[in-house]
Amino acid sequence: MRKPLRVLIVEESERDASTILTQFRHGDYDPVFEHVETPEAMKTALTTQTWDIVLSNYRISRFGALAALALLKETGIDLPFIIVIVSEGIGEETAVAAIKAGAHDLIVKSDLERLISAIDHELKEAEARRKRKDEVRKLAARILRRQGYKVLEAFHPGEAAILCEQHTEAIHLMFTDVVLPIMSGRKLAEELLPTHPEIKVLYMSGYTDNAIAHHGVLEKGLNYIQKPFTVGGLVRKIREVLDKKSAAA
């Protein structure tokens, strides 16, 4: 049985998009796709629907792969991003720059038959990344429970919002990743403050300072811990944040 696959295609040429989709005949996937060609359309698609992978042309008149990749990073959604070049060619330096910018793979017209195997590989890598994030969350929860804290766990921002809305007792701390699906940890904290004004926030990330600066969590007064962290380091940081007289989201 063919596996369903939700594909977001960033491409202005219907013909090139059709050429890309034709490759799925050679694999085990049954693609459901949306075709976008502007930043606004891509952002709407990313924030209102669930996707498995993004396939993007390198250069289109109003948009392009690097801009699309930057937009994807801004949302915090961890999706495989593959550049697929059907019509035009690009130089080796441009291709290297695209990979350095964060594209997971780059497929040129003469190598289109490699697309399905590239998708297979990147989906497996994405699943491995999700599992690692789950392990960090579970480890942190286990550490804090052993320290006597009551812990509520949420898998994504929407679930966190529901948990906080339903929890009538005080929530003293939110421990969150800087980069999350749909919204940043900073934005999530702002969303939760009206119902839980007592909440303090500790942000964590494995990204470099430069990579997370635009999320606004390196500002003076905000609480932040770099991954990977030690058990002792986490416990001390949690205690430090809770002992502060006031908090900033």
C-alpha cells in the first residue's frame, strides 16, 4: 500500500511542479500537495496545515529557495527541505551555498530519479530529530520530578495552551525550546501570560546565539540554558529562575 505524504511545493511553473510529482510514480508514496509561489501563501500553508516535506525550486520570480528556507526556519517547524531544479541550472558555488544555508538536499534535472530516495532519507532523518527532541523533553521532566516538582508535559504549543487553560492551579515555570512548531517559545510565553500571569519562563536551545537571536530570547533579563545541559546545571538553573522576584516572558 502506498504511503500518504503531504508535500508543500514552492514553484511558479505548473509544468515543473507536475514534473516533480511525476517522480512519485516510482516510489511508495501517495502525495497530497499544495503549490505555492509567494511568501504569504507559503506562510499560510505552513501555519494552517501539517506537512511532511517541502520541495522548492531554486529561483522563481517573486520568491526563491533561500527565502523559502528562511521562512521555514522562522516558523520553527522542522521539515525536510529539498531544492529541486527542473528547468534552469545553477553553478556549483550556488549549490554549496544552498546546502550551507540549511537545505537538506539539492536535486537537478539530470538527477530527478534520485528524488524519491532523497525523500526517503530525509524523512528518516526528520523522524530521528523528533525522537531526540522527545528524549530531551522526557529527560528534563524525569529530572524535575525526581527533584520534587510537579510537571505537566506538552508535545507542541497548542497542547501547552490547552493544558494551561485547563490547569486552575498556579503554574510557576514554563521550560520551553526557543524554536517550536507554528510559534516561537517567546510567542508561546506571551500567549500564556494572560491566564497565568505568575508563570516564569526558562528557554532552552541547541542553536548558536546568532541563530536564535531573532527570536528575542537573548535580551537582558530573560532566562536561557544552552543544550546539551547537565542534570546539575538544569536543576541549578530552574532553582535560580524560580527564586527570582519577578519574571519576564
